[in-house]
Amino acid sequence: MKSSRYALMLALCTSPIWAEAHGDGPSSGKTTAQARADLEKAWQDGLLPHNDKDYPPSAASIERNKKRYAGAHPETDAADASAQTDTSPAFGK
């Protein structure tokens, strides 16, 4: 009788651990793709410091990092230029 009680208590105590270890529990956080997209956006915006001594990045460092990104990714530069075209309504038309 005692051994069945201990077995039942052990099963009840370890079931939350078992569920969490096997992914049955609640999931939170970002996916790998979301984290990579956020990192790419921060790099594009110039917010990633070039070295440890420049944290947080200064305004000059952010501009320098944006230029570095544009030089390394010319296809993004063309996409940004087309996205930033004037889409405001033209008056007088």
C-alpha cells in the first residue's frame, strides 16, 4: 500500500516537469526567424555597435554603421529609395 502511494505521489510531482521538458507546456519568446529579422533590422538601422567601446552607439556611429550596411547591401539601398518616394497627395492636380 505504501509503495503505491509513493508511486502516485512521484507521478503527480514529476508530471509538470515531464510536460515542460517535452514541449507540452506554454511557449514564449521569439522564433529564430523573428530574432534574425530583428537583428537584420537593427543592423540596417545602424544600432549594432561596431566594437565594445561604442555602446550605446553615438549618433555619428549610427550614421557610419548605416553607410557600412548600405555598402554591404546595395540591393537594400535601392529598395529603401523606392519605398521612400513621395507618396503624399499632389495638390493642384
